[in-house]
Amino acid sequence: MKNTSKIQPTEYKVLISPIVVDEKTQGGIILPDEHKDRQQTAQMRGVLVAVSPLAFSYADDEAWGDAPKPKPGDEVLFAKFAGAAIKGMDGKDYRIVNDKDIAAVIG
């Protein structure tokens, strides 16, 4: 994935492009706000856009086991209110979060 935001995270930070949740299901049912809030309170999905040189370096390769370290292009779960929201030079919304705020890699 190419980083068109012109934002390069530093220290132990990563840049994520949040995936926006559609307000309707595929069948056209509109989800109530309460359901959407409950669904998004714990975790949000996003695509990892950029990773700082120090990100994910706090554990040695043995600690990772067979799991590869997250890399740009991976879809990840992260805390809804983690990090800082920022608009990139490309006009898109991004989140800068600590590498430890990523809960899982999807896929």
C-alpha cells in the first residue's frame, strides 16, 4: 500500500486508515445508533498505511513466533479512541496510534 498521506509516523507509532462502517446492512436495514456505538466502542477496523522504524521492535523475533509483524497493507483492529485523528495531504482521515494499540491483524 502506498502512503499518499505524506505523514510518516515516528518512534513507536503507526498510521492507520480507518474503515468506515456503513449505516445500512446489505439488505437495506438501517442500523440504530445504539447498535453502531456498541459495535464500535471496543474496536475499529483499519488498514495499516505506514509503520515507523521502531514500531513492533519491543519484542524480539522469538516473541512473535510464527506470526509475522504487522506491515503496511494489513487490515488491523485498534481501540476506537486510541491515538490522534489527522487529515492527510491527500484529504483522507487517518489515525496515528501506538504500535501496542493494535489488538489484532485480520486475515
